[in-house]
Amino acid sequence: MNISSEVEQCIRDLASRGRTLNCYIYDTRAMREKIRYLADIMPTGVEVFYAMKANPHPAFLKAAFEAGARGIEIASLGEAEKAVAAGFSPEQLIYTGPGKSVEELRWGVEHGIRTIHIESLLEAHRLNAICAEAGKKQDVLLRINADFDIHEAQTTFSGGSKKFGVDEEKLVDVLPRILALQHLQFRGLHVYAASGVLNVADLLKNCELVFAMARRIEADYDGVVCDTIDFGGGFGIDYLETGHDFDPAAYARGLQQLLNEYDFAGRTFFLELGRYLAADSGWFCTEIIDIKESRGKKQVICAGGINHFRRPAALAINHPMAVLHLQRPALFEGQEQVRHEAVYFGGPLCTGADKLANNVLIEAADVGDIAVFGYAGAYGLSMSNIEFLSHQRPEEIVL
Ligand SMILES: Cc1ncc(COP(=O)(O)O)c(C=O)c1O
């Protein structure tokens, strides 16, 4: 992995302060470019939302706002408040996720957010009662757990038994009951198949399945139109550096073709992207505190572990990484070092699960150098065990 000159300079400046270095560095230029690019290439009617769960740092919200993202996909009241603080209006928020509380739903209704995505019949009734009390009607999408599975994806959100949405085969029972709720305005469907998908054809298959479902619903229920369809997130990132990146232009072409086939022009389509937008705008940088040899393996111990960057351990993958050499003097003669060998990186936590990289080939690393992990802009700090062992929170530095 190459480290940009700006990131390298930032690390060197931080290291010169003489304190143990452990931080995220953010540079949101890539995210801004991606948002603008997607707006250029996507078919008419496609609106790109930033799924802020990927990284709720104000710099990412600002980047989404300034680059013209249509809005923010929120999954909690805390996210809603952060999005509004960053400049988004409540009408630019779409609200997904199972287990929304009464207080959260009430906030959404009272502030007039754009759509609330219903995850169950119970949630529909709860929201209907809140709307009745407020004297309002709320636009909703119904989230479906489609009978469809993207096997190669990092995480699947539909297919099999899931806590997300309503099973596709239960629609016949559930949909009429939701349509009958007076304070909900049914606008369409939300079907999010999987996260971290690199194969464009897989995600397009999901789009086609949703289009077919929308058609069936419109044929079965008089006067019902699915005028808004949310495909969720899912555009992948080539963490393993195989050279096969997700190709958004191919996705846009395929989606346009489907829109033509189904004659769905004029409708609205949501993409709520997290990983694809945010991943390459962040680096986790952590100082090497110790290097030891243990029963034939070199263990490199860093200042931060899964408390600050849990994703590699949670998904059992190595992120691309590099070691920045700071040429710090050894403490004693014969001090352990790494020279062209496969080694293990972990943090300071008292659990064997505290792994940052497994069996990764490193040219050279010494105590005091900085391990830099790429694609850490998405699901980095926000997905980590920050309280475990009460280490100091890593700094988040915005370039
Ligand atoms: C409802 C919903 N939308 C969007 C996303 C963002 O997905 P991704 O980061 O794969 O784009 C997620 C991620 O979990 C999600 O649960």
C-alpha cells in the first residue's frame, strides 16, 4: 500500500510531538469525488444518500453535504442529530434499521423526515399510532427480506432468517394490513441484499428482483404504486487488493437497462452507500510499541488494537497496510526487529482476539515505527470496542 505524501507528512509531524502516536487520519477528497462522480453517471431518478454508520465524524458529514449527497441514511436518533448539526435538513433524512424506539420514531415524525423504512408489522402500527397522535401522515417504505442471497458478500442482509424487514413470502399477509393504516403513506420498497459486494451483476440481480416485486404488488393491489425504491448500500471495496474494484459505471449502465426494460423511468431510487464512499478517505495509524518472537512467529504489538480498529478482526481479513519508518534508536543491542518476513500485528488488549493483521509480509519494521492501515475510513472507529480497557481514544485528524 502506498501512503500519500500528505498522510506521511501528517504522521511525521505527529510523531515529532514526542507522544505515542495512535490516530485516524482523514482526507475526504476521495469521498467528495465519488459522490460527484455517482451523481454524474447514475440514471435519472437515482439519489445517493450517505449511510453515516460508516463514519459519523463531522468531516465525513461535511464532505457528503458539500459534495451534494441527496441526504443521509440514519439508523438512530443520535445519527439524526449529527446529520442535522452538519447542515442536512430533516427532509433529507431517510430512516432505516430494526428496533426503532418510540422516541426515535416520534422525532422523525415531528421533524418531517423524508421516509421511514418499516421493518415489521409491529413497527408499522407503532409509527401509525405516533402519527395519529401528531396529526400527521408519514411517507414510508416497506423493507423486505427478499428470498435471495449474495453468497460472496462480506455481510448479507436478506435471504434466510433475518431480523431485517418482512420476509418476502409474508408480504401477501402483511402488506394489505400496512396499506390499511391511515397515517402511513406507502411509497415503495426497500430491499438491501448485502454489504461489500464487488460483483456488479450480483447487485443488479437484486435491483431486478425488486423491480419484479414492485410490478407484482402493483398488479395485485389496485391504486398502489411503488414510486420509490431503495436498493440499500453494498458497493464493495477491494480490501484484498485483487485489482477487481466495484465498477459503478457498469452498475449505472445495468440499472439504466433495467429501468428501460421495466419502464420505470420517472420513479425515485435511493442508494444509501457507506463503505464505498468513506473507506478510502481514512487511515488508522498506530505506533509499534513492541516486537517479540514467540514460538516461531513474530508478534508486533501496537498502541491501538481492536478497541480502535476492530474491523480486520471482526471480518477476519487483513486491510492493506504499510509501515512508516521513523528510524528511532533501539533501546538495547539485539532488540527484535522485522526484516522481510510474515508477521502478526495486534494491539495492547488482554485478549487473543486483539488482532490487526495476520501473517502479513512486511519488508521492515522496528519499534517506534508507525503501522498504517488503509481503507479505514469506513467502519473504523465507529465499529470498534472503544471502552474496552479504557485506553485513550485515538485522535481523529482531518487533513
Ligand atoms: C440499512 C443500511 N443501509 C446502508 C448501509 C450501508 O452499507 P454499505 O456500507 O455496504 O454501503 C447499511 C450497512 O449496514 C445498512 O444497514
